[in-house]
Amino acid sequence: MATARSRPAGGGAGTAVRPVASRDRAGRPPSAPPRRRPPSRGPMWAQILVILGALLMMGSGSAIICVKYLISRYAGEVDQRKFGGDAAVAHVDIKGEVNLLLVGIDERPDSTEGTRADSIIVLHIPASHDKAYLISIPRDTYVQIPKYKDFRGSREKINAAFLYGGGPAGDGFDLLAQTVHVLTGVKFSGGAVVNFSGFRDIVDALGGVNMYVDEKVTSIHLGRDSSGKVVYPAFTINQDGTVGRQKPGLTPIVYEPGWHKFVGWQALDYCRQRDLLANGDGDYGRQRHQQQFLRAMIKEVTNKGLAKEPVKLDQVLRKTAKAFTFYGQGIKLEDWVFAFRDMDPGQITMVKTNGGRFASQVLGGIGSVEIFTEESQQMFAALRSGDIDDFLLKHPDWVSGDQ
């Protein structure tokens, strides 16, 4: 867990989020915040990659021919790379068991601090290809980052591995993959790095997503002024990273429990929050909300049958292409996508590392970190041996639900 943030001294009930019915000429709701995204302290959306497989699950007959054409064109716009080292599977077989490392980043042009990994997810797909498991690794997990090229290695938070590897322009993914491999023993067939900059546009291209909010969440980022305009930020952030006071004249946006139709900016804001969560579950709550959102988006894609709507599919694919870098190990992206076209979105299991419970320590010079527990090690051992279902049967509370 990152340095704990205190609850604000100010407060108020906040503004409960509601479905947005109308939009302006730019496709945004009248009260949506400006398109220039404020600096973020929150996570990113590596999970978006999974949507690519879901997009094709409905295709058949003549429709699949059109889809193949769109995917092939789309793949040409995606930055496709390879990675190596001990973390990489020697000979990738996309017809068999697959492990993907999904990494979310928040790359800001005005930042001089470099780019760290904000979201780290292991996606496990067994050889049957009929189900999948999403396992989030807290970005504050205390690990041994191995030596890599000019980097001598160090023990610190796992999110630094991406930075020390050279970030998105260098070998950030490679070093992070090596670090996750050292931590979990998992080797990867491929992976992706997703940049938050394109996320909101993807959601809006889908027309929004229906999602169940499982706890009251108060936004520290967005609030409404007296005219109802959405503005940033809702709270000040202290130098030590804790949440300060509520900004005068602003009412923070509050996401109340229940079903909501989220447009892009709402989904983005909701899934970034980890501080003012009603259950006090911090980063674990945020991870759970990220995973729930992924399933909600896949269901949205499935329900709309985008494979039969080539124009709509083309719009979504173009937005997605700009948002991520794909590590396919030389295998064409369209082949990766079609390999998982029969997967059932209802068979995606979301798993909580450390059972979703804090295992924090405060270390001098680093601050609060999360410790990877022995049970989490056992979970990844079960994943490697093909016994993940047996582990989860014995640890049902490690599975996240939609509600």
C-alpha cells in the first residue's frame, strides 16, 4: 500500500453520480470535465487488452470475414514488440496454456519523474481456452528487482521495475516481466502495456458501460462547483501524499452503491479511487473495482454484438490501437485475438492477491509497502501446476464478484 492518506478534514455528502442522458457536439455530457486530463495519482488499465478477444466472440459466417479484415487493419496500427529473458516462454503456443502480463501506465508529457507501472495484472488462460483468471499484483509490493543491463538491481516497490527498465520507450516491460517472474515463478507468452490516455475514448466509443458499484466511493479528484460544472481537483494533496482538505466551494462526486451507466470520464474517475472508499480497503478495493470494470466492459461488447456491426467495431478498435503496445513474441496480433474468440466472458475469474487483505510494513526510506504473503506464493504455485481451481475452492474469499 502506498503511503496512507488521511480522511479529509472537510467533507459533505458529495454529488452522487447519475446516468448521463445527453451529450454536446464533442460527444461528451454537458457537465463532463475538460478533455485535458488532470495529473493522475491513480492506476491504469492494462486489463483493456482482454477486450480484444471478447470483440470476436460473436463472429461467424460472413461477419467473421469482415471482422478479420478490420482486425488485420487495426493490428497494423499497433506497436508490436518482443521481450526476452527468463520471464519469456521459449516457444509460444497460443493454442495451449497462455500467461499474459498486462501493465497499465499513466504517461504524462509534462512529467520529469519517469513512468512507473500503475497496474500489474497476470492473465492466465488454460489450454482449454474456455475460461480465464485475472490476478492483480499491488503496485506497492516489496520485491527484489533483478539486475538488468546497466541497472544493478534493488529491493523496493514493484512498480519501479518499469521505470528502471527504461519505461515505455525502453525495456520497461522486459524488466517488469523479469521482476514478476522472480516473484511468482510465472513465465509469460506475451503481454501488453496500456496507456491511460486512450481509455476514456474507448469507453465512449462503446457508448458507456453498465457497472455495479459495490461500496460508496468519494472522488478525491473530481467535484462540482456551484454551477454544477465538474472540476479538478476536489481535494488538496499534502506533500506526504495524504489527502488534505476539500476544496472550498466544491462538492466531491460520490459513486453510491448500485447499478450505474458510466460514460468514459465517470468510469475513469471511479476506478482510480483508493482513498475515500467506504470499506477502507484502499488499493485492494481499487484493484477489485478495476477487475469488475473489465468484466462489465466485456459484457457490454458481447451484448452489443460488435462483430456484426463493422462500423462500430472499427471505431472501438481504432481507439484501442492508440492506447497500447503489444508484446506478441512475433505472432500476429490478429492470430492472438482469434485464438481466444470462443472464451465465455462469464468464465473470467477475478482473484485477489493476499486475499484482498493488507499485509503492510513500513520501511525506512521507502515508506509503506505490501508484503507478498506465503498464501499468495501458494496461489501462483497452484497456477503454474494447473491446480488454481483447487486453490480457489479452498480459498473462496480470494475470488472477487461483480457485486
